[in-house]
Amino acid sequence: MQKTVAIIGAGAAGICAAKHMLEAGYDVVVYEIGSHIGGMWVYNNDNNLSSAYKTLHINTARDLTAFKDFPFDPNVQPFPDHRDMATYLKAYADHFAITRHVRFNTRVTAVAAADDYSAARPRWRITTDSGHGDDFDAVIVASGHLSKPDEVADLRDGFRGRYLHSHYYKDPAAFGGQRICIVGVGNSSCDIASDLCTTADRVVLVGRSTPLIIPKLIFGRPFWEIVKPFYKPWIPAAVRVRAVKFFTWIVHGSMADLGFAPSTKKVHATSNANIVNHIRYRRVIGKPGIAAVDGTSITFTDGTTEAFDTLIAATGYRLDLPFIAPEIVATHNNSLDLYMRIVPPDWRGLYFLGFFNSDSALNWIVEGQIRWLREIELRRATLPDKKLMLDEIAARKDWVRRYFKNTPRHGIEVEHMTYFRELRKTLQEAQARAGIPVHDVGIGAERVTPFIPAPLAQAAE
């Protein structure tokens, strides 16, 4: 009988999963809470989960961001905006006949093991807001992790002017002539500060650590094209890091001069074309941290105090899985205990896609994840025992603790070169465990590797 898979979310990760599982012969159902393909890239999406703002562009270059078997139209700008991305993702879904498998305006309220679930023959029950339930052989959760704002209570409750989380920022028009404090130095905060600084009376940008702000372009070309030669397996990571920092310094100079608190550990890189110039021109003022909030006055850790009309908290997001009981998958320190960031060790047939922060394009890494996942699901690769999976999870947590600043944002951090290598290694081990000839499925490949259909699956039997 044809196997079935439910996919939660019709954003980039969800439609990529649908394409690959349809290719493998699965009967696919995609549950989408809103009425659009594209998830967070749909500006003012009626699913009320998108954090897109009017001037949003992607941080990674067009050709790096494209799925490997579906390029962008060459007339699209080098760094597509949210309109370009929404158009592209809809075209991808239509091209691969995914759209007809999407149940729009359908909220998933529960994912639970079906009555006849077993590890050998998993079955999962999906319940929706209509009260209806359907059973599936597998479930792929691709609902994203950028929809529940991480509110800082001291800021939200202490400030008496206008307060909003960056998730709800949409258009700079409403902030003209104001004195604005923006907390955070990630991608969104730097974009918002760049939006507001030319019409606001004053913009202050607060960073508790100094970011690495990578330029969008260098020598007139996307930054990735310049550093790409350093992203080879035989080049040490330290050399890659030095190259990225060197080319960033050529464009932006020293990050230490921007006014933020010094960093003691690695932080997730920020990509922005304008914010450094705005800081150099004093349109945006960098501050190292907040010591106190009193009414509309904010005291910074450098000892200065200013009054503001608006406080925008670009303080990140919390993982939110309201449809999955914590005894199935629980959130710990804004991270999920998943083997290879995909599989919960205690359950078979349940997978998570796209729950990471990365130094590269999400679409590229998601393609690697779904190719890995598909081999497991097709029984052409066998997962290790629970102890080995828990050991891998613990080692990944330890890596994050050792190298990255201890913030909720970094709980799901991956670096794509290392992660691709680990996906390939663990899949080869899983193929050998299944008694299947070890074969390359194209994880991390710059071009698509054709799907290998039945023969290997038959060999497993």
C-alpha cells in the first residue's frame, strides 16, 4: 500500500519536504494554517505568523538561496525581497505539483501516536481545528521557529512609551520624528534601524555583544561568491573564519568601533548592507547594553540616560509547538532534543525540518535534511540505538555551549559545512546498519542529485 505522510506548514521547508516525499511515492498532505504558500515570506500573511516587514530582503544571495533543482528567474534581484521569495516559493509548489496537496486554512491542534502505533510500524494521528483526525505513516513538522516572540519582561513591563516586539514591525511610516531605542543587533534589528534612522529624530541600537556584520556585496558581487572558495572540506575552519572576517573588515572596518559591548564567544553573524554606514554617519548610535528602564527613560551600561518615544525589542523568538505534547518532544533552553536536529530518539516516523539557525541559506540545508530523512523513512537506512542518539544530542549541546554566547537564539545553531559532513557520515553509517550499499544522496551538493528509486529499497528487503 502507498505510504502516507503529513507535513505541517507550507513554507519553504514544508514544500521542499512535500516535493521530496512525493518523489519517493508517498501520498502527501500538507497542512497550512493560512491561505498562502510561502510562510514567513508572505508579507501580512493571514496565518498571522509571518515576521516579514515592508523592506525585508533575504540575507543570503539569490543563487545560494534557490533550491538546487529550481533556480530563480535570472531577472530577480541578487538579494530577493519578500515579494520575490513568496512568488518563487509559490512557483516551486506549482511546478512540482505540490499545491494540490495543501489543505489551506487548516490549523493542526494535535500530533499524537495513533492507537496502533509501534516503533516497527509507526502511525500518527493528526487532529485539526475542525475536530477531524487522520492517521499517517509519518509526520514532518515544518512549522518554523520564528513566530513566537521572545519577550523580555523588564523591557515590556518597564517601558511606558510605545513598546513592540520586532515581530510586529511592518512599515517605517508610523515612526517619523520619534526617538527610538532598538534592542538587539540581529538581522531584523539592523534592518529596522536602517529603515527608521532617516526619518526618526534619533535611533539607538543596543547590543550586549559585538556582532559580525557581514556585507551583502563586496567588489560588486554577493559576499558569498567571494568567500565560497574557502568553503571546501579540506580547508580548516579557522582559515574560513579568518577569510570571512578579513573580507568583512575590508568593507566595514573594525566591529569594535560600533559602540556595542565586546564579545567573549561566537555569535550568530548578521548580514546587512547599510547599518555600518548609518552608525558611522551617526544616524544610528550603538550602545553596549541596558542597565535600567524607568518610564520612558532608559539608562545604558555606559552610564548615559535618554528618553524615548518607542522601544522595539528585537530579542528573538521562542520555539513553539503547541500541537505536540511535551512527553513526545519537549523544549529545553529553546532547543529540541533531536538526533541530528531531525529525529526524536523515543519515536519513529516523526521528524522535524528547518529547526535551526545557520550560517548559510535555510533552503540549502533543508534539502540536505530531507534527503537524509527520506532514506531513514524508506528503510534504506537504520537509525542507531537510543543511547547513541542521546550521545549525539549531548555532544551538539556541548558544542553550542563551548563556542557560542549563551542566549536562546544560539540553542539551535548549526554551521553548514560541519552539519553537512555530519549528515553524510551518519547516513552512511545508517545505510551500512541497514545492510544497504553505501550511496551518496547529494547532501550539501551544489547541484541536485537524482533520486534513486526502488532497487535499493528492494535490496533492504
